Amino acid sequence: MGGASSRDQSAEASNTSLFSEDELKNLKSNFESGGVEKVTPLIQKKVNDLDNIELNIAVTGEAGTGKSSFINAMRGLQSEDKGAAKVDNKETTVEPTEYKHPSLPNVILWDLPGIGTVKFPANKYLKEMKFKKYDFFIIISHPRFTENDVKLAQEIKRLGKKFYFVRPKIDTDLDAVKRERREFKEEEELEKIRSYCITSLQEAGISSPQVFLISKFDLHLYDFDRLSKVLEDDLPSLKRSVYILALPNLTLEIVEKKKKELKKRVWMLASLSGVLGAVPVPGVSLGCDIGILIGGIVHFRKCLGLDDASLRRLAKKAGKPVEELKAVVKGPMVGEITPDIINRLAWGTSAVVISGLELALDLIPVVGSIFGAGSSLLMTYKLLSGALDDLTENARRVVKAAFGTDENDPK
Ligand SMILES: Nc1nc2c(ncn2[C@@H]2O[C@H](COP(=O)(O)OP(=O)(O)OP(=O)(O)O)[C@@H](O)[C@H]2O)c(=O)[nH]1
Ligand SMILES: [Mg+2]
């Protein structure tokens, strides 16, 4: 723990914990008054709550602008995939339709109908779409921002919520410019379109509009990454965590962020195992810790896009045979996780020693001291951390195999 002061620790805590400062204080005082028995249900409740936090993202805009396509892209799907939102040139979406994230059902993208059609003139639309239930809004517009887009933004603002303008189909826009001109500099063209969009929204009375240019065919290019970061920054901490885990694995940076979020879960799961009583030391029955370990690893795997369905979706998106991605997925963590595998891993972990650095970076100083750092807690912590490292390495290899680049490598 390197003698970190309690103030340093609480600063760390707010970075690495899914608990608020108040909740941590509450945990400690409960421990002091009622011991481990009183604290376990609190941690268990938090773990359950985390799985139930909903993130409702509304995708709105005029008809035919690319709303359904955007939702499919966010879910890593193409329009002909099973479960994808229907995409067409005629008016397709006629009532709000929910699309759950394929691996995280608590992240819901809402495909709203187009505003300003005969069926939904603006006033009727704003009344009927029940904007209050959404966390934030993506307003999709193409080719020009219209009066209806401005009405949407004003209504969302009135409700105290955030909105972001997305202009899709930038691929076809750039193609058209390329055909027309001999001289063509992509970044200059993009900047021209961006500032045109911003100016026209400002003239219509929207102060500091945020505009992102994207293509559903090349989500990893243009402004999607920037959009993603802005959304992340704007969300409150727990929703941010949910949002990051739901992002498609487009870059190594996204994989790294997911790892950081999942690491926060490691100590929570470990501290549960620490108090549930079973002692997972080599040769001794792993008892109820097995459930926590297996559940944790399966969850990590899904969030990192390493389950079969996620790999297939990514392969399709990247236009590669799924076998090419599967070829880089290796090790015991990616097959069926059985008690036997966990047992062998536990055997392999001869010394359950956590380095000072790990202690400083994690919440073990706060929670570990509560539980007297029992061997069960440390063993589970070590096994889950190891599994997470291993799975992250696999996810990194998959992203490299899919997009064939070391670009954006944060390491
Ligand atoms: N080239 C290109 N085409 C796109 C992009 N996004 C959407 N489209 C096309 O635009 C058309 C309309 O897309 P949809 O996603 O159905 O639009 P929508 O807003 O859901 O339409 P409604 O539900 O009818 O309001 C389809 O032909 C899409 O293929 C993009 O980024 N690039
Ligand atoms: Mg649609």
C-alpha cells in the first residue's frame, strides 16, 4: 500500500470504483458495526444493480436519413443480419422500436420513426415520442440540417437532456466530391462539411452544436470514435461503464477501456468470494467461489466480444472469414469454463501474492483491509485478474486480425 494517505486512497477509489464515496463510507461503517455479514449483502446488491442499469439511447431525425442503419452499426450488425433493424429507401420505421445490444441486453437503442412525415408531423411527434425515458439523443440528419432537427434539439434541451447531431453517408458524399474535382483532400472536405453543418445549426439558434460525420460502412473511420468519446465523457459514471462495455470492438483503445471497466468488477467479485466462506486454495474444494469465477469470466468474455456470436458479427463486419479471427483466440479462458479448468488454474497459482502496485491501483486497500485480506479473496482476485489479462490479450489480437492494423495502439 506504500503508505498512501487516506486522501490519496479515496482519490484512487473514485477512479477505480463503481461505488461512490458515500457508498464506500457506508460499507466501512457497516463493517465496523456488523462485520462481514452486514457488508456482503451490500456488495451483492451492487453487483446485481450493475447488471440491471439500463442505458436508453434514442435515435431520431427525419425519415430516411439513416437512423436504423446507425443502430445496426452500433450493434455490430449489418442490415441483412438476423435481429437487425430494417433498412430501406421507403419509410420503414413507424413506431419506436427497441433494439437490445446483442451481448448486453441492458443497453437499448431506440429506433424512432422519422419526424415530419404525413404520419408524424413535428408537433404530434414531439408529443407522442415520450422523450423523458431516454438517457440521450442522437439526431441523424442528411444531407442538410432542417427545421425539424432544430425542433427536436429544442425539445430535448427543454427536458434537460443531451443531444448529438450525426450526419451519416459521408462515404457517398466524399465519393461525389472526388468525382467532381481533380484536387481532393479528404480532411479538408470533411472539415468543410463539419463547419457548414455547425454554422447552419447555429444560425437556426442552436448554440455550440456537436456534429459528427460517419459512414455505417466504415464506423472505424471519420468521427465515430470522437462521438463515442464525447458520449462517454458526458455520461454519469455508472452509465459510462455500461456504455463502454457495449461499444463495438473497433480499436485497441476500446479494448483497453473495456479492460479498465471490467477490472473494477474484479475486486467486487473477489470480495464476495472472500466472505462466502469457501477457500479456493489448491487441492481444497472450490465450493461456491466457482460460481463467481465462472460467472465473472463468462461476463468478461462477452464484454470483450470473444463469444462465438460476437466473433461472427465482427468477422462479417470486417469482411473476413470467422476462422481467421478464431485462429488468434487461444488459451483455456476461451473454451468452456469448467470447475476443472478453474481448479487447474488455482493449482498453477502457487504464491498468492499481490504486488504493491496492484494494491495501490485497486480498491483492495479499502476492501481488502475490511476483510482482513483472506486467502479466498486474494485467490479469487488473482484468478479473475489473470483471466481478464488473458482475455484482453485475445481481444487485442482479434481486433488486429479484423482490421489488420496496429493503429490507435495505446501501448
Ligand atoms: N452509403 C451510405 N448509405 C447509408 C448510410 N446510412 C444509411 N444509408 C442508406 O440510407 C437509406 C435509409 O437508411 P435507413 O437506415 O433505413 O434510414 P431511416 O432513418 O431508418 O429511415 P426511416 O425508418 O424510413 O425513417 C438506406 O438505403 C441506407 O442503406 C451510410 O452511412 N452510408
Ligand atoms: Mg428506420
